[in-house]
Amino acid sequence: MARHSPPAWLRAGLAAVAATVGTGCACAEALPESPDSHEIAALEQAFWYCDYAATTEGVLATPMAACQHATNELKARKPGGSFRAMTAWWQQRKRAEHARPGREAARSRPPRPGLPNPAAS
């Protein structure tokens, strides 16, 4: 069975995630007043890219080590290490977070003749 490659927007997002997580988010230096909240925001972004990519493209389409790191770090920092709290947070946010990349992909997709274009509405 031939695997298709993920869309360009997803590949670019995952590359950014891997770079952000791989560097330990050195970009926190830009916001010295709240480095922890900036790092958590970067971890959340990485987590949602990974979750969306794994859901829509399959787990093999994700940079697994970076995704695992983002998930573990986010769980340790945001809900204080509680798997149950992380799961509850994920369930509450998943629909909204997964809609975001879908809308971005729809905007970048050229309209097809005879089919509605969600970006036009």
C-alpha cells in the first residue's frame, strides 16, 4: 500500500514543532518576563500539531520523538503530571484545536469546479 505524503502545511508545521521542541524552545528568551508561559504555549502548539497529524495522517506522519517530548513536557507542566487531568483537557479542547488546521488547509486549497469552497464562506 502506497503512503501519501502529508500536505505541505502539515509538513511545515511539524518541522516547526520539531525545531521548537528540539531546541528546548530557546525562543523563550524573547519574553523574559514569562518564559514558562511561553514555553507552555510552544509545547501546546507542538502537542496539537502532533495530535492532529496523528489523527488525520497517521502516527507515522509525525516526528515521534518530538511529539513524545512535547506531550510528556506538557503533561508535567500544565496539569502537574496528572494523566487524568491531561486527558480531560485534551477531550475539552480537541474539537476546537483540530478545526483550526482544517480551516487553514481549506483556505490554502484551490477551489475545485462544482464543489463548494469552505474558504469562500
